[in-house]
Amino acid sequence: MKRFLMSVVVAATAAIPVLGQKIPVVEKQLPNGFKLLLVERHEEPRIAGGWVAHVGSANERPGITGIAHLFEHMMFKGTPTLGTKDAKRDLEIIGEQEKIRELIRQEESKMRTALRRGEVTDITSPESRTDRYRELEQEFKRLLEEQRTLLVKNEFDRIYTTAGATKMNAFTTEDMTGYFIEVPSNKLELWCWMESERLLRPVFREFYAERDVVFEERRMRTESTPTGKFAEQFNAMFWDAHPYNWPVIGWPSDIPAISKKQADEFYALYYQPQNITLILVGDFKADQAEKLVGEYFGRIPRGNQPPPEVTTLEIQSSAEKRYNAEAEVNPQVDILWRTVAFGHKDSYVLEVIEQLLNGRTGRLYKGLVLGRQVATDAGAANRPMKWAGMFNASAEAKDGKSLDELEQSVYAEIEKLATEPIPADELQKVKNNFAAAEYRRLTTTFGMLYQIIFSEGMGDWREINESGPRIQAVTPEDIQRVVKKYFTKENRAVAHFTRKPGSGGAGEDPDFAGLSADQKPMARQFTKRITETTDAAQLKAMLAGIQGQPAGTDPKRQQLQKIIVRKLEARIAELEKK
Amino acid sequence: MKAIALSLLTLATAASGLLAEIPDRPEKLSFPALTYEPPKPADYRVQLKAGPVAYIATDRALPLVTISVMVRCGSYLEPDGKEGLAEFTGYLLVRGGIASKSAEELEERLAFLAAGLSSGIGDDSGSVSLNLLSKDLPEGLALLREVLTAPRFQKDKFDLHREQSIQGMKQRNDDSGSIQAMEAQRLAYGTNFWASRISTEKSLNALSIDDLKAYHQKWFHPANFVVSASGDFDRDELIAKLETLFANWPFTGEKAPPVPATPTMAAGGVYLVDKDVNQGRVSVMLPGVKRDDPDFPAITVMNDILGGGGFTSRLMNRVRSDEGLAYGAGSSFPGGVHYARAFQAGLSTKSRTVAYATRIVLDEMNRIANTPVTDEEINTAKRSFVDSFPGTFNTKAKIAGQFAADEFTGRFAQDPEYWSKWRSRIETVSKDDVLRVAKQHLHPDKAVILVVGQKEEILKGHPDHPVKLEQLASGKVTQLPLRDPLTQEPVK
């Protein structure tokens, strides 16, 4: 990074000037279709290398949801020369395994039939397997054991690790699959060799064990966490037509049904050079890197059909959606609005709105936590994706506050954004933070790679340099216009989470059993206050106050009153006895 | 393809010394030499007249400055019944206002400057850190001085933090991972060890603002500080600014006493917490070592081969790649600063295969303690440490931060050449060393095994893998109760 002019910075008092601290990306095109992005950075003797395949879960279809992510796992399994001692026999075994798997799939079909007829209740339980299934599994296991004698376990990883590489990993989103690593600066050629080999001739060995690994990943991230299952269902409800409505990890019945053949087809379609961008950041000379990359990746033939793009557009929503869940969480509200895709002209305004709402000096925290005191925490997140976008606001209820009140308080803050122009200072504060972030993002080689992968995967790496000035250009009028346009009732889905009765491990007062989830925190708070009060006279005054109120006709409300009266009377009796 | 490429290839070879043909194996590639020498502490160390030692690393690449003050204090200095005092003090130093500004005014000013100012106190250290644009450094240092000398501990922020903390406490049993972390801590170090103490609603209600003020004035003074600074400044000018920052301290505190170091691990056996999730979490624990143990380099290499090295480790290969039983499986042998930190191996797997996957972990512990590792394994582990070493110091902030941490923990005083010798210490570890330390420290039969998950399903085991939880380690299965999240009393 070059040193820029200090004098300009010193001259600035209020606003942080945006000096065009751009990431100097060199873009090249390989003849076979690969796009290549290069950034020289000589601050550390390392090179961060990555590539992004322009495919994610949005490119899947029902039945094979989760395949993009499963595929990401398979890319680490090696090549004919990496990962096995006998490539020929290895491939033969894989072929024989597939034959058995085909027979197993027939058994699985029978098990699904048994499930539909109610003959079994859970086809994932080991006891639900048919006898034939077990036999086939034994045969498969025998082949696996033979294959294991030839395997060189995780050799792909071992070679990189032995070479001093770090941070090797990959990720899959709705829109992209990214692969990355960091190598010592003298090992650029190793990166070229390893990455081009696995793209040129991958071998998807140990496919079925890896499929089980992915299912464990699903259990870990989605099924055994307090909110995972609910977030997945809420998301599925939010999107109507768009393939964003299934989870990246895949539906639980799809993951174990994906076949290796489907993975092969997926690879052939989406991992063609013209669907992949290669990215290098670090301590190299761009012209030399380009030559080396050209030599290695040039070996990979261009695909013969361009991968299809996602053509489904989300339908116009005609009604608000609501989701009520009892979960092992503190009571909270989660709201999603449909917004715009990455790079849309309004997405920059939404970025600013996110920051106006967020943080300890943001409007949600100040309005809901400090001001109205209805929440213990609140935040917002703008999430533009490649094909469509959403905006999220969430808040956790303060003890005794209802979720309806919490939800309305969020709307009140949104409404204020729509009706009152943002004060200049407040807008400047947000812009200053975006401007400073333009510097902070440049502190490590690896961090820069990650940003380019992400931006390119969303549709265009240029956004890393172009979004900054567009954010600085957002006006108070833009903000009012955008809030009015997207934050409408029809455009939103609202989730209310209440604590699942009996969860948390805390002994719940049995008196509260009949109360609604909204009322329980109120009852708890009252009870706490009553037990902490040592002045009987004060309690008597409270009692009189409650008894003086009309009971109303709502039976739930009457019940709450009754409980509080009972608690008050018991505490007064206790104090007077002393 | 080949014919066309020939002329281009020749060109490329001439230009950068490439191989003319792409080999079938990566070992056939050759690489230019890469020499790297780590930075030396002496080049960055400054003994300030005002008391603290500072490590200062100028970095003119970006207009940013980071200054961090480490403070000798921690939750080990909390009186019984006031668990949470250190965390509250640390949080509210910056979030509770300062003499010249209310909490709100300070937040707004920092946000406007796009500056980060944060504070916190953990088990055995505290820190206050400032990160901002270099143009704002004078103002930032003035604010930092006030945070360190004159925090306001505003009543409304104190009350709010208590409310938020209790709200957070209610979630302690919601995620099986959080239950695992609390129970593993108690099993590994004993319920009476200071680091196993945990705040409760009662202990937070027992805290007062005066407690926070007293804690702050006792420990937050220059004799307890170590400073790191990196970024866009002139070194001499910054030293002068730091002298001013720490001069004329308005109160005298105490020198922090040593951290008590007498943990005791629970008796070997299986400990089970019943929690309704479809994936069980397993921790296998044994007593560990301090990081200044002469065997620590050998232990580090051994653990890397067993389960520390990710995909090159045995646990990952067996549990994940071979069997598809878990997304992740691994081990850590951290080496404590003040006391021996426990060895821990862990994984998460579906309820029915918990016993089987745990058996594999124990078998692998046995294997590495009884059979020498291969040349390839030890080579991979050593190369990985040695050749990724420059990452330890890849930014100026990391250089200043690492050296300051070494000063703080006493490693610099004890072993000033630590980093310059580090690679050779790893290089000299032999296969015999690995076997010896594994034999010395890994005793699967004595392991403390914590399992959190669906009790009934886990105890069933799996028909294909006839291993039962009761057959692991010493064979004793103890059910641990869930604890009330607010009181930590066992729930029936």
C-alpha cells in the first residue's frame, strides 16, 4: 500500500475524506474462460489464494438441495495422483461402490414407501433399515476397507500443511462457493499446481462418508442449536418463489439421497472455467503470477455449455407473514423485509440505514433499550444477495415487556426514518465509519482476498472499490424514499419467539402455568418485586391499587391479576408474621 | 495443446525459472528459498519513565493507530460472593462514562470519530484498547487517560448492564455447547478453583458501584500496565505522548498478587448431562501442563499429530474422514501461563454414535502413547509450524501485541530469546520425544469424559458398533444435573 497524502487527512475536521483508497486489482481473462484477479501486496511474505465458483444453493432444485455445499466438501478429496496409492484400483472400487449404492437406493425407496404407509416412523433410525439394506451395507463396507488400504488420507491437506500453508477452507452460500488458503510467498507455484489439479481431474472418493459428515454439520449448525430449526423454517416462509427458500446445507431428506452421479453432473455444469474466478493477493509480481496461472489453469478445457442462470424472480408479496415459535431462547422479535439485490442502486442507501439503526449509538439501541426500555438488545442487518435481498431488524424483550410492544417500537423507529429527515451530524457519523472502514479492511493480505472473493461471488468484484463513494453520496432524501419503498407491511415477515415452557432449566413458578408466554415475564417481574419489598404498607398500597382496577373481560388478564393478588397477600402475611 | 503451448512455455521458463513440464506430483516442484527472521523484542521495547513497559511498532501504511493497555488484574481477584465484579468493572470502564463526558456523550463522540475504544477484564488480565484514525490521536489519548483514571461508572449504565447480564444468564442452558463449556471447566479444574466460579443473579445483585470503583482504583495504575502501540506515528513523538498519558497518576493502587494455581481434576469416568438435542457433545479431558514445561514443544507436536492439526491429524482422519461420524474432531493441549491447563479432545456426533466415536478417540490416545508416529506425520507437523511461523508477526499490530503479551505474562523475562529459538525447538523434537510425552500425559483409562446430549438415545448405542458408554474409561457413568441458570443450583 502506498503512503497517501497526510495533509489532506489533517485538513479534515468533521468528515473523513474518501481518498479513493482503492484496492488495486488487475483483471485478466484466460483463453479458456477463467477470470483472474491479482493484487500485489508486499507487507508480509505470504500469498492468499482463492477462487470462487459462481454456484450456490440457489442453483439447486428440490431433491438435491445441499449439493452445492456437499460438493464443496468433495473438492478436498484429491485427484488420481493425490489421495491414493493406486489410482486405477481406486477408480474401480468407486465404480463397484456405486453399483451397490444404486441397490441401496432401491432399498431406501422401499423404506420411504414404508414411511408413507405408516409402517415405520423414522427411516433415519438404524433399526428401520431393511435386511437387504444391511447386507448391502456390509458389502459396501468391504469395498471401503479395501479402498482404505490404498488411500493416502487427506493428502491434499497434508501437502499444503507441510508447505507451511494456513487458513485452508471453503464456504458455500446461496450464491457462491469460495475456496481459499494462504501460502508462503515462495510457494505460488504449489498453489497453481494444487488448485488446477483438483479442478482438472478431481476424484470424489469417500463420497458417502462425507455425506454423513455434512449431515453431522447440519445437526451441529441447524438441528441442535436453540434457533437453527426455526431460522430455517422462517427463511423458507419468507421466500415464496425464489430458490433462496431452502437452506444452503440442504433439507434433511435430500442430503442422504444425493448420489455421486448427481455430484458429477453438478461439477460438469458449474465448475467450468467460464464459471470460476481465480484470485491472488500478496507478495508476488503480477506479470509472473499471470504467466504461472496461465500455464497451470490453461490446461483445463472450456466447458461446452454455459451454466444456466437463476431466472426465477421473487413474486410480489401481497400479505404480511407471521411466525410464532416457542424455542429455547429469551423472548424476541425478528423482522425481515424484502429489499434489493447486491449492487442495486438502493442497496447503498440500505447499508446506511443499517448503520443508522445499529450499534450503541444507533436508533434501535437508543430507542428501544435506552429510551422506551422495552428491549435488552436490538440490531439491524442489511443482507443483499446476488439475486434478491432482505433487511432484518431484531430485538430481545426486556423482562415484562410484550413482544407486540417490542415489535411496534421497531416500527416506530422505522417510521421516524421515513418521516423525519436524518440530521446532518448523524448521517455524517455513519459515513465517517464507512470511510474509516475503507482503511481498516486493508490491514491483512488474507482479509483482502476474502473481500474480493465475496464481492465477486455476489456478482462483481468492482463493488469493493465502487460501493464506498456511492455510500458517501447517500442523501437524507434517499433514506426517506427507500424506507417508504421497502419497509412496508406487505413486504415483511415477522417472527415472535417465546421461551419454550420448561426450558432453560430454571424452576418455573407453578402458579404461572396457565399464563401466556407474553404474560409470564410480567408475572415473574412482579413476583420478584413483591418478594424483594420489605415494607408491608407499600405492598398493601399496591394490592389496593390492583383491586381498585376493573378486572376487565379478558380471562387471561383476570388470571394474571389473580396471581399477583395472591402473591401480594402471601408476602404481606409473611412480613406481618415477623 | 502441447505443441501450441511449447513456445509460450519456453518463454515462461526463461522469465521465471519454471519447470518446462507440469509434473504429476507436487514434490517434483522446486521453490525459491524463503528466509525469514522474526522481529526482535529489543527493537520495540521501551521502558517508560512513567512506569509501564511499552512495545512500539511504527507502521505508516495506513492512517490508523492502535494502542492497547494490558492491566494486571482479573476475576481471580474477586471476593467470594461478588462473582462478576471484574467483568462489570471492565465493561463499564468505557461504557459507563468518564469525568468530562457522560456515557452517551462519549459513545457519540467515539462513533463520530469512527474510533474503537473498548475495555474488558477476563480471568487473569484486563485491557483497554483504542483504535482510531491517526489524525484523532491526541483526542483519543485524552479520552484513554480519562477512562483509565476517571471512569464515571454511571448508575443507569450499571443497572442496564446488570439487567442485560441476567438476561444473558438465562440462556446458559439453551445451547448444549454452553452447558458443555461450564461443566468441562468444573470437571477439569474443580468446582472450588477460582476460575470455575461463575456469576449468579445473586452475585450480580450483590455488586455495587462502590465495589467497581474500589476494584478499579486498586488495580488500574501504571505499575500494573504493559502497553502496545502500532500504526501511523513517529516513534519518539509517541513515546512522549505515552509518558504524558501515564504521568501523575491520581491514585496509588496495589501490585497485583500472583494468580493462584492449584486446580484439581475430577475423578476419571464418564459424566453425562441430559439435554434434548440430537447431537451429543463429547469432551475427553486429562491434566495438562504449563507452557514453560521443557517438554512443551514436544507436546505441541504430539498434539498436532493426534488432533490439533485439523485434517492432517489422526482424530480428524478417523472420526470424520473414515467414519463420517462428526463434522469436526480434534484435541488441544494448550499449556497454561499460570497453572496447568487441561488436555482436551472433543467431537459432536449423533446420539447413537456418541459411545463409538468416543471409543475411537480413546483408542487413538492409546495408539500415540504406545506406537511411534511415522516420519511423514512428524515431518508434516514440524513443517507446518515452522513454515507458517511468519504469520505470528504478519502485522505491526501483532508484533507489538505479541511482545507486550510476553512482557505481561513474564515470558520475556524468563526466556527473552523465545521467538528466535522457537523454530529450532520445534525442529529438534524427535519421534521418541513424541512417544515419551504421549505416554507420560495421555492415559485414556483415567480420562474424564463429559457427554452432553439425549441420555436415553446415547445410552442405547448403535447396533453396528457394539460399544456402550459404560465401557469407556473407568467404566463409571455419573449423571450431572442441569443447573439453574440464575442460581447455579442443581435442578432436579
